[in-house]
Amino acid sequence: MYTPIAQTPEPPYYVVVFTIVHAENLDGYEQMGEKMVQLASEQPGFLGLEYGIGDVELTISYWESSEAIRQWYAHAEHTIARDMGREKWFQAFKVRVARVERDYEFNRSVSE
């Protein structure tokens, strides 16, 4: 069964919350987003990703360490994508980085 909830290890680990308000021109955005997800998933320390879109887009990524986040931020292709976002695709955005100290979950069985 597919679940949109990332499977993360026992805390502590790190989370990056990327909140986006889109500009009108999104030409090429979806393709770049798919490429960034693929590249991020190949990075050392990447743990998972959650994504949602409504009035704002939220991309939430999970990482083993703050160093892994810094390395992803410095990745050359990620830098290009950020620059294109500022120039073309984003009206506004905010990035939040936090250390997860505790997590818990509920998961109703599909077979009920």
C-alpha cells in the first residue's frame, strides 16, 4: 500500500519545511521538481519526503543531520533550481529547518 507519510527513523533527525506561493508562470516547474526529488533521494543522509499542494505548496524533507541538509543546499543542480524558482516560479517562499525530538503515529489498517 502506498502511503504519503515518509517512514523516518527514531528521533532525533532533521526536517526541512519548504512553503511556496507560486507565481503565474510554472513552465518547467514540474519537471524541475521531479529532478530535485530524484537528486535529493540520492543524497547521503536523505530520509524521506512528503508533499502537498493547495493554496500553498508544502515540501517536507527529512534528513539524518544538519550537515546532510547543508550538503544538499550546496548541491550545484539544487542551486540552479533555487535560482530559477526565485526568477520564475515563486511569488514567495519560506524555509524552516528543525530538529525532530519526538514523533508518534496512528495508522488504521486498510483491511478493517
